[in-house]
Amino acid sequence: MNRTDLASTIAQRTGVSAKDATSVITGLNDVILEAIGRGEKVQLPGLLTIERVERAARTGRNPQTGEELQIPAAHAAKVTAGSKLKAAAKGK
């Protein structure tokens, strides 16, 4: 399901226009990105949790040469599935 399909499905289920549903999806996207950028955790109970985590600096290897290289510390996004999402994935 892509963004257009999602907006159409939301519009049908809620009785709003597809344009309004698309605006809500865009707004949700912006709010989540801003919150994660500030280091806040975003939780949608039963669905998912998104949080920013810090990855420590580490030593890696160049796969072509085998030479060691230093990978700097960085931030990454961690997404954890909620109970309802896990059940849906199992087909329940």
C-alpha cells in the first residue's frame, strides 16, 4: 500500500476527502520527523514506537581490502512493533 492508497482507504473509512486524508498523513509525517529530530520518543500504542538511539563509534572493515576503518558515532531511528501490529503480521 502506497501513500495514495493509504489516503484513499482512510478517506473511505472516515468519510473525509482524499485530499484531507493526504494532508493529515503529511502532517503526521512532519510531526514524527520533527519529534525524532529533537530526540523525543513517538508512541502509537499497539502499533509502533519510534525513537532516536545513539550508535557508539566502532571499528569496521572495508569488505574489498579487509582494511580496518573507524566508523564514527551516529544517531539512528529504532522502530519497535506494538502488540496489535505483531498480531496482524501473524495473521490474527
